[in-house]
Amino acid sequence: MMKIISEVVFANWYHAFIAMFLFFNFIYWVFSFLAKVIFNYFETKNKVAKVDNHFLYPGQQKKEILQSIRSIFIFSLQAIVLQQGIVRGWFHIQTDMNWWVVLQISVLFLWNEIHFYLCHTLLHTKFMMRNFHHVHHHSKEPTVFSTFSFHWIEAFLLGTVVFFPLMLYPFQLLAILSLPIMSLLINLLGHCNYDLFSQYHSSHILKFSYRHSMHHKGGKGNLGFLLPWLDQFFKTTAKQDK
């Protein structure tokens, strides 16, 4: 099955672009609307509480959706680079499926954490924030639709996450496909603006949604994705969380 998918998707550049455009749109819309319904339900049952220090600005969700579609377009263009890299032998992908995929997904998860922290640190330099990252930070109170709400330069930068691992090792296609899925899920939970585990201290691994909400509200600190350890090691934890 994976071999057939690989042959069809990477047969030419426009197959790769269309496949990735449909794939990213599917996971963005399905996960976003499911999350909205689920969180609204649990909020009405008083099971979760919002991290709510600001109001949504007029037209915020519409703007976030439009900017997310633009980011998906950038990710889809990057699929052409991936396709050309495979054709020209720069990248290699395994189409076999075996238990090694579990280890590979774990490695890609850790790489995603490192890549995001490095990119996010770069985006918070004065030049990058003023010119690019401010687009994402316009959402002081993030929503489930904020996940891909980036300037196109930021979208391109974050989309490079898949290239570096493939330069070093032929990961299984299933592991590669898991990367954007788990990235979107973590991103969505990080931007949902709910304190999902209010009983824990802000440094707890499960408090990542709270930490990222605090990042949006404060505008600095908490540069990590899900894990708090890189922020703790490099002393970039937000002041309000210390």
C-alpha cells in the first residue's frame, strides 16, 4: 500500500503538490473542527477552563484560516522539493512497513521538538519578529485555527523540518506522514487556549497548552513545542511560569 502511494504521489511534481495540498487541508479542517466541538462540549460541562486574558480581535478566526491556507500552500510547494529530491537521489524513503516505524516516529518527534525550538528562537529575534513572526502573534488569544496562521516565510521555515532527517536516513513513508499529523495535533492543543491539566505546575510535561497560551499572551518565553526541557535548559521559560 505504501509503495503504491509513494509511486503515485512522487511520480511528478504536480502529483506531489496536489497530494500534499489535499492532505494538509484534510488534517487541518478535520482536526480543527473536531477540536472546536470537543473543547466547546467540555467547557459547557466545566471540565476545562480557558486561559483567557484577552478577547478575540474582530475577524480573528477568519484571518487565521486564510493565513493557514496560505501556509498549507507553502507546505505543498515544499512537497515539490521533496519529490525532486527523491527523483534525483537526494532523499530516500522506505515503503516497507515494519516495527521500526515506531522508533522512527519517536526520533522524528524529538527532531520536531528541536527543529521547532531552533526556528522559534530565530523567529523571536528582533528582525524576524518585526517582519514575519508578528503575524502569528497577532493572535494574543490563540484558537484552534491559529495552528498554521503564519507569514509565508515562517511557514517555509517550519516546513523544512522534513528535509534534514531524509538527508541522513531513509525513513519509512508512514513515519514521514506521521510528522505533520503529530505536529498539527500538538500545535492544535498548544493553541486551543485551554488549561487542559490545571492541577499540574506549569513546568509539567502535560501543561504545554497552558505554556503556549502564556507565550502568546506575554509575547516571549516558552519557545518549546510540547516538551519543557529545552526552555529549562536554555533558560527561556516565560517569567510568569517560573
